[in-house]
Amino acid sequence: MNNMVLPKPLRGIIPPMITPLLDRDNLDIPGLERLVEHILAGGVHGLFVLGTTGEAPSLSYKLRYDLIERVSKQIAGRVPILVGITDTSHIESVRIAEFSQKQGVSAVVLAPPYYFPAGQPELFEYLENLVPMLPLPLFLYNMPSCTKMIFEPQTVMKASQLPGVVGLKDSSGSMVYFNTLLSLLEDRKDFSLLVGPEELLAETLLMGGYGGICGGANIFPRLYVDLYDAAVAGDLARTRDLHKKVMWISTTIYSTGRYNSSFLKGVKSALNLMGICSDFIESPFHCFREQEKRKIRTYLQQFSY
């Protein structure tokens, strides 16, 4: 299968797709197919599977490989596909990357290995050893809330010099961190700096960011694409209006429930209520109960785009 050539730099909205599940080890295949077409119909610039929103660390390897194969076949080169290869095992990261390359994936995405905390010199040495073994371009993934580690700016600078490292997704939620990278990498126009938290999407784009890997684009992909287009065009009034809609989603759908998992539960519940896919969530979590679902249903009725 031919890989779609990855734009350098990669720009735009690349949704981190949820993983539609029937149960703990089986995909909701019809739901997956509907979801992929729903997202692509919004005009997105790529698709990221097996990220945090995709519950990657909780999924069996069998399921991960099945997901990669099915999504790759369905997209068939229409947009670049990014696949998460974050793992505590160096070898498993390589294996997923090799399989992804054979399926036509365009790039892979890697957060720091979790569980055993590494120092920055150890983290860079890990990248030095891993990157030459990867058959695809690599995006770093800064996700300190989940990995308890950060790709410090100087480590990102060093890593950007490694052949094959082409960008970074920042989910730290820190504009100081993001702006520091924009400044340090100002001369690297081929290195994509993408933001995760959509609440910061408009701001990062106006400051020179390259795009967003935003979970809400599973539900309303066109909203995020339009926000991207408005910000890139310098249309501040429209950017502000669309940003308000994004913030409304953040303070309603994402904020239903009591725990940190509420974001994922909200996204999956919304997609289920829209008739797109199952809302089953892998352990230790569960989907919203009826009380929360009623709230999500009300929010969807109040919001349209």
C-alpha cells in the first residue's frame, strides 16, 4: 500500500479519533466507518488514531493493529494518517510503526514512555536510539498530565535535528511552553507545532502555530476547520466568534461528570447520541449513565453548527 506523502510542515486540523468499541476487545466496525466519514466530511487535514482520545494505552495490541488496518483501508490516501506508538516497550513502539508503514500511514506520534520517569538526557538518548528504527516520520507528543514527563524545550530542539522528527503535539496547556517552542524553532519552517487543548487553538494559530489535534473535531469537525481557516486568514472577528463556540463545548459537553475522564465520556456520549457509534469505554472507565446522557442530549439540541 502506498503511503500518502506527509506535508512538511503539516498544517490544519487533525482530529485525534476516538476508538469506537463494542466491548473490551472488539471494534464497533459500522460505527468506526461512520465516524471516519463524518470526520472527513468536515474537511479535516488529517487523522490521528491511537492517541489519548483514542484510549490507546488501554487497548489490546490486537485491537490496535485491527484499527490501524481498517482506518487505513477506508481512508485510502484521502488525508494523512498519524498513528500513536507510545508504549513502555521500545520494541512494541517499533512494531506498531512498522505495521503502520505497511498499511499506508503517513507518520507516527510518540509521547515519553510512562511508568519509569526518565531524565532529559535519558529521554533524548531514547529518541536517538528509537528514531533510526522507525520507518515513518515522527511527531513528538508532549502530554505531561498522562506521562508525568515533559519534552523540555531544549530536548525538543535537539530532537528536531534528528532525521525523521518532523513536529510536536503539545497537550501541556501551557502557552508559555508553546510560545517558547515557537521562538526557539522560528527558523524551522518545516517543523510542525500543533496544539492539543482546543481551548488554546485560536490563540496558538494567531501566534504562529500550525494547527490543532483537537478532540472536539470528532463531533463537529467543520467548526474546527472553519476556526483554523479564519485564524490563518487573520479574520479576528470570525475567529473570536468560533472560539466562543469551542469554549461552549468545553464548558458543557466536556464538563459533564465529576472526573478527569469526563472529556472522553462526553465526546463518546455525543457521538452515540448522534447515531454515529457506540459509547463503550475501556476499563477502568464506563460510559455516562442516563442522567449524564440526558445532559449531553440537551447540549446537542442547544448547539448546532
